[in-house]
Amino acid sequence: MKNIAVILAGGTGSRMGAELPKQLMMLGDKTVIEHSVDLFCSHPAIDEVAVVMHRDWQEAFRAIADRRQWAKLGKVIDGGSERYMSTLNAVMAYIDEPDDTNLLLHDAARPWLTAEVVDRVVAALAHHEAVGVAVPSTDTVWEVHPDLNGSWGMGSEVFEVPRFVARIPERKLMWCAQTPQAFRLPLLRDAYQRALQDPQLHATDDCGVVRTYMPGVKIAVVEGDPSNRKITYREDIPSENAM
């Protein structure tokens, strides 16, 4: 069984409002993406590491790779305009690998992943063909629906579309998804083949694609780590690294 870590770094930095995409910003003494590559390259259960990145930034990443000389770094794959397209590009890049190959898909914007979480994912892959990482929600979660026929306002001034609490799920059942999300290669291939036939396809993560288009497959969940948080905005990078 071969474990390939695929680091999804296809973003262009639009939400950060910065010249560089977040994966190439500094976090401590190295770039954000280097943290993830270092972790996976040093993990004994990972056989190969691939990076999915927008073409505009591949040269910058290759310069880092030339300097770091990661032994396990393999393919650098073109990123897609949507996250699911980046995953699809990775699947196609490894389509000829044996059926017992696992892909561990990790967001480059989560540089604080720990080896212990990877341990749990790899252990679960010995028994399951789909594995997600999550942490229990510490907050009550509301399902909120907009009232498209109403509006907030005082007098002639109208504010945003009003929203109302539609449902409050039981908190102990709510978990917050993290990455990596890991799958047998044939499962992910088949799920995306089905998904691409759907003109209404809207995917925010790979477990969602498998859950929707391969509903008979159970997705095992292993516990993540609160530190495995995601960088989305400039404020998510510690102030000493702010650019």
C-alpha cells in the first residue's frame, strides 16, 4: 500500500489581499507551504509528496524545492480554478498507480498539522477507503435560512436580507472538518467521474464529493487537533509574520 500526500496549494491569494498567495507567505523562518511539505516528507508512513499549485507560482515553489531538496517530493501539479478541480488534477496525475494507493489531500493553508494526526489517518486507512479528520465543535451551531421575501430596515433604509434560525443541531454531534482527507485512489476517481456528470456540481471538500456521489461508502472520522487551523485571512498569520 502506497501513501501519497497531496498538498493543495492552488490558491492565488485573493482573499488575503496580498501580492503573494498565502502558501508562499512567511510563517516563522519558512513559507507556509514548507511546513506541510516538511511534515509529510519526514513522516515514515508517507511514500511520496505532491504539490498542486497554480502555474503562476510554480516557479517560486520550485526555487524553494531546489533549495530544500526534499527527498520525497514528487510531482508538481497544475492547480484548478476551483478546489475540486485541483483534486481532480491530482487524481489524474496518479491515475496509473495501483488500486491500493491512498491519496491524503491536505490544504497548504493548514501549516500546523501534526504527525499524530497523520498517524491516525494512516491507521484508519488500513481499514477504511475514505477517512476524514475533524474536531468536536465547541460552539453551538445554527442552521440559518434567509427570508428572501423580507427585509430589515427602519423607515426607507433597508439592510441585508434577514436571516432566521431554522434548526439547532445537537452540539455533541457537530464536528468541524479539517484536512487531510484521505481516500483509496479508485474511490476518489469514481466519485469524481460521477460528480463531473452533475451540472449542479458544487464541492467544497473531497469528503463531500464522496458522500454525495458514492453514498454507499462510509467515511471514517478520526480526531484532528485544534491547532490544525486554517489560514484564510491576513489576521490568521501571527503578527510577527504580517506582511
